[in-house]
Amino acid sequence: ALFGSDIGKFHTQVSLGLKFIIN
């Protein structure tokens, strides 16, 4: 559960970062 949570957090940060950079 903890591992999955970390993956989710990382994926969310990356997605938001890419959106911020692209836009």
C-alpha cells in the first residue's frame, strides 16, 4: 500500500510538472 501510494504521488507530481512546463 505504501509503495503504491508513493508511486501515485510521484506520478501525480510528474503529470502536474509536465502540464505546468507545457502550458
